[in-house]
Amino acid sequence: EIVLPKDVHGESINLKGKNVTIRSTDPNDPNIVAATVIGGVEGAAAVTFQSGEDANCALSGLTITGGNTGVYCSGAAPTIRNCVVTGSSGPGVKAWNVSGPTIIGSSIADNAGFGVEASFGRGITSYVTIRNATIVGNSGGGIFSGIVTVTNSIIYYNEGDQISDGATVTYSDVQGGYPGQGNLDCDPC
């Protein structure tokens, strides 16, 4: 486990197959999360998982910003918990090449691409699980492609489609509505 101190602004990181947790000093304190920043550089993802990292590899209580992608997964299945992913020039989270990230209690907002973008088709399909998340204000749309399961989340105010067809969505607030048990379309204020 790697604990980043408050007010640290790290640069782009690549986990290189290491199943570790990188977290703030208090992942449940929004002020500490906002002050513990991993900032990407243009042309690279802020955080990269591409060497088979699994659910034991986690980001917890961090603000991830900048870069051409906030969090990039290729052939990896990390856990992203209580994070804010914002301000990338592309998607907030990109799951590519048979990836399976789990996003819990996180905000994916104000990215220039999709909030979450996942690969689909010809042996490269990615499986994304999203729980208790907020995906708002992304320029490309909310969630695009892949096989995505969304529960207890808010997907609103994204440009374009909020969610591409084929996602399984339950008990969530989706702008324009979306089929599934317990879903609603109500301004989240």
C-alpha cells in the first residue's frame, strides 16, 4: 500500500503489474481527496493499468486529472474507489482490450471525452462495473460501449448519449431515462 500525503501533486503513473493500493491519507474525506492529486501530462494517461493488474490493485481517495485519459486500463481489472476523475482531454476512464475495472463511490466529471469508454467486439470486449458513482458533465457522453453494469449511480448532464445501448442499469438516475429496475430521470440538483 502506498499512501500519498495531502497536497501532493504527482505526475502520470503506470502500475506495471504491481497489485498495490495507492490512496490518500483519508479516502473518505472529500477535502483530502481534493488535495491529493495525480496529474497527467498531455499525450499520456494520468494513471495506467496495462500489465494484468487485478481487483487487488486499487486507487482510493484521489483526484486524478489531466492527460489524454484519466485512468487507462488495458488487459487489467483494477478497483477505483472514492476517487474524482476530472479534466482529461479524452475519456475519464478508458477500459480497453479485455479489461474489467470496478468503479465504486467515485465521480467522473468534466472530461473532454466520454466519462467511461470501453472496448467492444472481436475478442477485445471490456466489462465495467460501476456502483454508487456520479458521471456528469463529460463532453463525449456518459458511458460508451463495452459490457457495463451500473447500480445506484447518477449519469446526467453529459453531452451526447448518457449511456450507450446494451448496459445493465438498475436503481440509477439517468438523464432522459434508461430501462431497468428502479431507474428514474430526476434532476440530481
